[in-house]
Amino acid sequence: MEPTLIQTALDADGVLVATIDMPGRSMNVFSTELMDALDALMDRAESDDAVRSVVVTSAKPTFLAGADLVMVRGFTERARRGTHDEMFALCGRLGRQFVRLEASAKPWVAAVNGIALGGGLELALACRVRLVTDDPRTQLGVPEVRWGLLPGAGGTQRLPRLAGFEAGIDLLLSGRSINPADAVRLGIFARQVPVAQLLDEAKAAARAMHGQTCDAQAKFSRLAQADVPAWSEDTARGIALRHGVAEADFALYPAYSAIVDSVLKGARLPLAEATDVEMTQFLRLMFNPVAGNMVRTLFLERLRAERELAAPEGVRIERIGVGAIGASRRAWTDALAKVKLPQAPDSTLPPDTLELVDTQGRHTQVALRVLDEPASAGDDGVPVAVLSPAGPYGRVLEIVGADDAAAAAIASLAARLWSLPWRTRGHGSVLQGLRGTLAAAQVQAAVRYAARPNAGDPAFLDVAACLAGVTPAWTGGPLTQAWAERDTLVPTFDADARAAWATLQPVLARAAA
């Protein structure tokens, strides 16, 4: 028997409590199976006279966080061969479900008990009333722009109708998360409630609406959208620039223009029509290679890298000895200040050096470097850790010249620094060598490195380069760019790079298939 993804309990007063709980997952995410379960839930709510309202919540500490990895991968692969109509039907399903949910004669109330991102927040936005936990650590947002996409289940339409145009477009273009207090202040949620009282208050709100039909004017404080300008190319560009998007990024990352176009062109339309406008813009991105590059490298491959490059289980840092850190490497001082581990100055250590003591009693010295200095190599057998700046997608800790035990200890430190540990083999930092080079030269250098024995998974080089800000995110990384532009780039390679390409080409072909 298939697992039940949404548990239901019907109160005597007609409130159906629908609790999302996906087995085997730490977080609920939208998958094809969860969408099937949502359809079944809506069918029951509409057909069962005993059901007078629905409260949707989560059995997990989080509410619902975005889309399922497998489903997103399927979308990007299908976009390579699918027609517009096929993709519209496939990708637009969730948005159509939310239009149906919102228009239901029986009110839906969202009891958001934790993180709600992407489709999770869009589910809440479709509900007639939205309550949220008062925990300030709860993240609420639509981060899709970070992966070259837009929220495609009504987010570009409902956010401006609830929070107003300026606040809504800021959240959409930045991809940033907000806390519950800010979400209430903006009108996205009705109020914040202690989590222990959240379900009871949501049920009370549902009961208060029994027998009341959906009233868009009552739900959306900005339904008329008088604050949304008419669309033109110049207007759309000006809005993006005013909200912090650089002119070059507006040209290179189509998600920015697609988001603004979706908001402006969908304004003042009925939600069903506006959702179709949004999906048209979403598909514009799905058929664009930039979105595919960013989704694969910054979402799919990044998650795989975080799993596979993590420190082995059982290796944890217990305390850190800290040598004097120079001003040019202040990024390390700032990063270590946020690490909740015992740290003590150690004058016996060389400058810009840490000594990591792990749970197995091993002492590992590591030389500290930052990305914006010349390529670093280990000195006298001491491994090097190269820290990249914290960027919009995270940061990288490159591990250079380390044996297995030292690499494991430094990877454990990386977890404490909220950084991706990326171990490179060779005499110097790969990321420092790539930084600041022209695209064609960077691609050649990446190809030469990735073709080496023991260089590791080529996809992880792309992840590290994009997270570190060495390579523009729209490319998907230097190796993704090498494959996409191989017909023009490979003929320009030097002899070493051409030889490396012969080794690497079958690997990249399999990854792209």
C-alpha cells in the first residue's frame, strides 16, 4: 500500500485538518505524488458535505520547502525535447491546483508551522487565511530566482496583490527570505501565533468562515493593483535596476526580466488568467539554457556535492588553536568568530595557521588563505584551506595539499563555516588559478584540471567555481560552458587542453545526456 502523504482528521464542527507528512524525508517538498494527494484532498473537500473548511499544516518542524529534486530534474530534461503545450501542462499543474483551491466554496486556512519556501509559500498564499508560527527563525520566501527561475505556482501574482507591488517585486527579484514578523507586517500573513496554539487558532479562523464564499476583494488588500505600472520593455528594465539588479545581470540572467514581465502582464487579471501569464514566463526560462545551467549546477549538483563532499561520520572538530591572523586574511577572522567551538590563541603556531583537534585526538595544522590572493600551495607538508567570500549561493572552502585524514578534518571545519568543502589534487589552488581569468582561458584551465586522474567529479568543479563567484552563475560553471560551446571553444584550445578534452569529452557527454 502506498504511503499516505496527507493525513486527515475531520472535527465534529466540519473542520478538516490536513497534515502533510512525506515519509522518509526531513522536509516536505512538492512532488508528483504530493500533487496527486492534493488533488484527492480537494476532491474530498468539495464532495463531502461533512467538510465545511480545510486547515492545512505539516507534521514536520518545517511546513513545506520547495520542489522535489527528482521532479525538477525531470522538468529540465523534458524541456530539451518537449513542446510548449506539453511543458505548459506539466509545469503548470501546481499553479492550476492552487487556483482551484483558492476558488473553493469551502475556506482553506494555512497553519504554517515552519519554513515555507517556493511552492510551500505559494500553497499558503492560495489559502483564504494564512497564520504562521511566531518563531523568528522561520524562513518564508520564494528563492527561485537564485536558480534562474521564477515561482511558477502563483507567487508572482499573489505576492504583489497581498504585499503591494514594491514589496512583492523586491522579494521576487532578490529571492531573500523574511521572518514571520515581517511577513505579517507586509500583509502576507494575517498574524503570527505561538506554535503550540497555531492549529487551534487556524481551526477557529476556519470555523468563522463557514458558509462564506471566496471574496477576492476581501482576501487581497491590493487586488486593484493600482500601484503596478503598465508593461513596456523599458519599464521592466527600470524596475529591475531600481531593485538592485545590475544592467549586465539583467541582460545575462533572463529570470529577472521574466519575473518583472510576469508581474506587470498579469496585473489586474483574474487569478486563473494571471497564473497562465506566469506559466508562459516560467516556460520561457525552462526553454532557455541559462535556467537549465543554474538549476543543474546550483541546485541539483550542489545538493549532491554537499552530500558526497561532507566530512566522514565520526570526524568532528572539538577545539581550534589559532595562530595570529593577518589583516589581509580578515575573512578568516570574521568566519571563525561565528564558529561555536572552543578556540584559543596559540603563539607557537605560524602566522595564519590553525590547529584542528578532532574527536579522534588527531591534531591537524592548516594554513589559511583567501580567494583573492595568488595561487596557494601547501608549505612543508601543511595543507592549505582557501576560503571564498560568502556570496548569494554560499561559499567554498577549497582544501589543497591534504592527505585523507587532514582533508576530513578540514571538511568538518567547513561544515562549521557553512561552506562547501572541495578537495583539489595538485600543487596549488584551482579556484585561485581560475579567478580573474578570461572565460576562454578559464575553460581551458578547468578542462586541463578536470581531466587529471583523481581530480574528482567534474560537476563539483562547476559547483565550486559558481559558489565561489569565480565563474558567472549563468554559465553553470566552466565545464558546463565548455560543453555548451564546444564547437567554438575547443578549436581554440592549446595542445595540452585538446589532449585533456579528449579524455574529458565522454564524461561531459554522459553528464549532458
